[in-house]
Amino acid sequence: MLKRTPIYPLYENLGAKTVDFGGWDLPVQFSGIMEEHRMTREKATLFDVSHMGEILIQGPDSLAFLQRIVTNDVSKLLPGKAQYTFMCYENGGTIDDFLIYMLEENSYLLVVNASNIEKDMDWLEEQHRLHEETININNVSDSYALIAIQGPLAESILQQVTTEDLAAIKPFRFRQECPIKELSGTALVSRTGYTGEDGFEIYVKQPDATTLFQLLLNTGGDNIIPAGLGARDSLRFEAGLALYGQELSKDITPIEAGMKFAVKVNKSEYFIGKEVLAKQIETGTSRRLVGLEMIDKGIPRTDYEVLNEEGNSIGVITTGTKSPSLNKAIGFALIEQNYTEQGTEVVVQIRKKQAKARVIATPFIK
């Protein structure tokens, strides 16, 4: 039986086409991926991302625990501030990538990928048992619904339903207990997202989820539409944002994925995977994630092989599509370091034919 979010009852009336996404019955699209993509770039869209996991870590040793578990420097957080980070194995492979919200002193909310909730909880509890810090780890995913409003008009639409001054919430900052019209409770409103556009992620209690979703659609009128997983993927990809299971995995380190900015090997504390990641930063890696644009016709799909001009395998496509914004076929490829310089020509094996591509800068759009 597929799991369903609290907003599922609205899907049918909104024209959703749903798919099995990691055990969840989620909308891949409503009006169409291209239209939803365009609306996010030009106006605003609304995403149901309630399948995401929330893990609460509290207690006197929570900062020390997190500093040992994640790659970023959690000591830089203050209440009301969020941070992107990785959790890695000893070999540097990625367990998950997620946001940490500092709610108050000794209280942190981790917002993790839906498919990794169980694995993340097991890892956190195992590390806790090994070191016995004074903390509590609770999976609170069932307490939250999460709605993302994204696009250039996101702030002006959301501002119409709250007295909170949204302009004062800067990127990677959030406010707790924001009042929102028609809701029984308050919301945590965070200036974050996964589209490359401005926008907010809104955490509410599950009974308020459908009310909020419908309220924002009604408030935005012609300037907002619901959007599904298809547009979410094409938007994040154009913006150069990694997807766990494709650009990051147990076999791909954050450094190979080009995400060094969230790996703070200079923090004084030891963290799991630090030695390997520090060495990769210092001496380089044998392979690296790059952007590709197709020269020949064809779309570079996930898991297609990348070859050099002699026909030898040098890597693999992690994500690829025809970019709705750029109207050209582009991809992320994890390839051998020797071929990662911009302008280098490579070959993508597209089913039975080979098509030329060149290495280009990412993000594909800024």
C-alpha cells in the first residue's frame, strides 16, 4: 500500500497524475511538466513535499553529536537559521543530504529525504549508542506537512495570508509560529527551496495542510498553479542542485559531486568521513561531476554511459533532460578527472547510437 500525504485528497480535483515515488503516491504533474516549470520561473507554483522526513534532535549534547555526524559546521547556526549539510560514511560516501534547522539552544530539526528516513534514523541511533551523548532522537515526520511555494511571486502571494514580515526572512533563515489565515495552528516559514527560484517552505501540522494548500492557490489566482515531481526535478537540475540517489549516493562523495562548500574540514571537531574528504579536497578526486550539453541530437538519460573519443568508458550520466528554460539537451555526468575541463568533447552512448557532447559550466541557469 503506497503512503499518502495529508494533501492527497486534493489531488484528483487538481488533475494530478500520480506515480509511486519511493513508496509514496505522489503527483508527477498536474497541468503538465513544461507549464509547471515555466510558471515556477516566471510566476509561482505550489509543491506538496510532505513526504520529506523530519527528525528532531534535542538535549545538552545535541551540538556535539551533530558536529560529529555531519560535514558542515553546526556551531555556526543560531536559532532561526538553517544550514545544508551531508551525513557521510567513514569512506566519504554519502548517507544523505539535508537541511538542519536550529529551533533553539539544544534543539535541531533535520529535514531529510523521504527514501532515507529509516536509514538515517538507524545511523543516528547507532552513532548515539556508540558515544552515549545526552540527547533524544525522534522521528517526527508524522507531525508535519510541508508545502513549498516557489517562484518570483512567491513572497507577494504568501504575504497576503500572514502578518509576518516575509521580506525580513533572508535565505536560509526561518521564523517559527508564523500566523497564517484560516489555520488552526501556526507555521514554521523558511526561505528555502529546491528550484533555484526565490520561495518558502512552510511546515504545518498535518490537519492544516489541505487548508493551506487551497488557501495559497485561491490567493494567488492566475499567478500560481500546483506543480509535481517532474517540474521539481527539471527545476532543481537546471539550478545545479543534486538529487540523492543520482548525484549523491553511498558510492559518491560530496567532493566528487562538487559540493565542497558544505564540507568544513577545517572545523576543529572530528566528523565521520573527515579524513577521506579532507584528502579529496587536498589532492583531488579521480572523477568529478560536470555539466554536459549535447552537440548531436539526443537526450542524455540517467545511467547512460559516457565515453571518450576513442570509445573507452569514462563515466556515467547521473541526470539528463531537455531543459525547458534553455530548450536544449543537457546532463550531469560523473566522469574521469582528465575529461572535466570546460569545452572538452565526450561521447554519450544513447541506446544503440553515440552522440557528441561538451563539458559546460554549472549551474545551467543562475
